[in-house]
Amino acid sequence: MTDAAADRAVLRRFLLGLAEGMNAAAESVDRIRDTMTTVSKAYGRDDTDFVVLPTVILIETGSGEEGRVAIRSAVNASFRFDQIAALYTLVEQAKRGAVDPMQGIHRLNEIGAMRPRNGWLVRTFGHAVLTTGLALLLAPTWQGALVAFGLGAVIGALKLVRSPTLQLVFPVFAAFVCAISVFLLAPYVEIGDPIRLLIAPLATFLPGGVLTTATVELAAGQMLAGASRLVFGLVQLALLAFGILAAGSVVGVESSSYVPLEAPGSLPWWVPLVGVLLFAAGNYLHFSAPPSTFGWVLLALVVAYAGQLLGTVLIAPSVSGFIGALAMTPVVLWIATLRRGAPSQLTFLPAFWLLVPGAAGLVGLTEAVGTTAGLEDFAEALVTVMSIALGVLIGTALYRAVHHGAEELAQFHVEVPAALVEEHEPPFWARLVPGTPRSFWARRSTRRADAAGRTGGASTSGPSSQAGES
């Protein structure tokens, strides 16, 4: 293998690793493809094409006989916040071509093998704090917050077990354990709404970000990725709802217990602000986020929650997430552009969980299956997801329009191999002008030069041939 071929092979592997890492950071496939295109151009490769799906990545470099394709089946990995921050630092360097591809591969392996900055005890406590903060927003009672803290600690400790086999069934098990605990305590402790309290310890299992990303991908024309991610998110919701319904069957709860209750509203007005602060602190501790990112995550959460409250007052609760996402998205993208900011995915994910599109979907699906209320609430939950995704789309479009200007729509075009490109015949008027390609005057000059060359060639060819024969 030549040095040039080896360099191209290393670059392909580096691009594959970057794309797989962004997949693990829950990035949408259209943004992954745009990023990889920018990186390949930074390394002088304009002849690179990409196919990015949630589980498969293909990269082609070169054209014709020099073309090579590399494929990678993306593993079911998910990055913590410290890994996401390190990955996007590497991505920014790669966009400028400031890192050697081989060194970039080594750095990607280091990011994948990074140990959490916080120990298991701190991460477990962080999950409990995260759960408590969300409980104060969903089911605001002090008793419910205490129950949520205990359940969050149990689920947080169990989540630290890294086993691909257990990860498939753990959401159902977690939903079953949380539901059976809440249903048994509900008759004796004033925990507020049992169903909404269940959402708090299951928050990190909820596919709110998955469903919203799927909707964004569908709107961007990425049908394969968006449809598959949407089905995956709905299956996750179904598994969580199954765990809740199974616990209800064991305890023997009535169908009315699955209907969400009105919040008592007995706590002071500042309790939701404390809930947002605890939610940000819990994310920071549980996911081992870098210290410099806590303030940015808190800012994104405050903007998202304020927008959601404003949407509830101005429009309706079912589409309040639209205002929250619309307000939050430009702020998140702006933070990502700052020199000491935070990657967009690191601030997007907590905001998605705060807007709880997955929580609304789980409540709607549980009520639809466990009661005779029908699918009205589940349909309302899907409207919530769509409104949040629409807010993200419009917010992203507004931000790009302000900072990058409007872009033209891409036109359909197929490149023909250079060897097969036909030379176009110029118009008749152009051939009358001297100096233009394939003009009549140029053809006459060519004929005269050829005639002179043949005459001169005949006069000189004889002696040279004779000298050769002698």
C-alpha cells in the first residue's frame, strides 16, 4: 500500500470514528453528515461522500478506480457528558484540520475508555437529586419528593451496572419496581399524582430526546433514520408502560389510578425554581459533566422552563413545549459557539428531559392501555412531541439565518466521469468571433500550420532518414 493510500485509509477510519462518536452523543444524522463533510474538506478531500444512519455509517473517498468505501456498524453506546465534551472538542479541532488523523483515532479511543470523573457514590446521589428536582416540577409535594429521592437512588445505583444484556430489560424492571413502590405507598402517603411521580425516577429512560430527534430528522428528509428512531422510541415507551401496568396488576390497582391527577399546588411559588436547580445539579453529578458546563446547562434549563410556562399561559399545555424549545434552541446553539461554552448536545439533552415529551407519552400510553379513556391522551402526547420538534426546527433555522444567512436549496445533479464528458458545441455567433473556442478563424489558422508543418517535415525528413540508413 502506498503512502497516499495509507493516509486515505487512516482518514476514513478517523471519519468513521467521529461519526460513530456523534451517534453515541445522540446527534441527528443530518448534522453528523454536515460535520463529516466539513471535516473531510478541512483535510483536502472534496471527493468524500457519507451515508449516516443510527446504526450504520458508510464513507466513500475518491472516485473511479481510486474510490474506496469503509463501513462501520455503530455499537449501542451512549456517552456521558464528560465524553460528549471531549468528543466535540476533538470535532472542532478536526473541522480546522488541526489534528493528525492517526492521533485523532487514538484520541477517540481514549474518549471511549474514559473513566467517569465522579465515583459511583456521587453518581448515584446525582441521579437521586435529578429525580427529586423533576418530581418537584411534575408532582409538587414534599412527600413525593422524598419518595422520588429514594427511588432515584435505587435506580441510579442499578444503572451503573454496564451489561448489554441487562440494558435491554432494565427499563421494564425499573418501571415495575418504581410503580409497585408508588402504588403501595399511595394509600398511606400524600405523594400527589402517582403516575407523574413515576416519571421522575424513570426520566433518564424516557425517549424524549429520541422522539424529538426522530421528528427533526423526518422534517429534514432523513426518512430512514427518523422512522427507525421513532419506532425505537415508541417501543421504549411501550416497555416502560408495560412495567407500570404489570406492577398495577400485581398490586391490584383500579383503572382510575392510571389517570393523572391535578397538581395540589400547595407548595410555594419558588419550588419549581428549586426543582430546576436540583435537576441541573443532578445531571451534572450523575453524568460527570465538566465543571465549566454547569452554568450553561442551568441557563438552558431556565430558558426552556420559562418558555414552557409562557406557552402554557399563552397557548395550551399540550403545545407549551413549542415555546420552550423555540426559546431554548437559539440559546443552546449560541452557547456552543462561545470559546468557553458547552457542546450543543450536552445542553440539549437535559432540556429535552425537562420539557418531558417522553413523560407525556408515557402518561398517555399508560392511560390508554390501562383505562377505557381511549387514545386521546396518547394523541395529545404525540402533539407535544411534534410541537417540541417544531420549536427546535424553527429555532435552529432562525439562528442559522441570523449567523450564516440564507442558503440556496440544493439542486439535483449527477456528475459524469471526466473521460466520458462530451464537449458542448458553441453557438454559431460565438464561432464567428476570433479567439473563442472552436471558432472558424482558429480552424483556418490550424489548417495553415498543419500544411506548413507537413511541408517543412518533408524537407527535413529525408536527410535524417538517410543518415539513419547509413
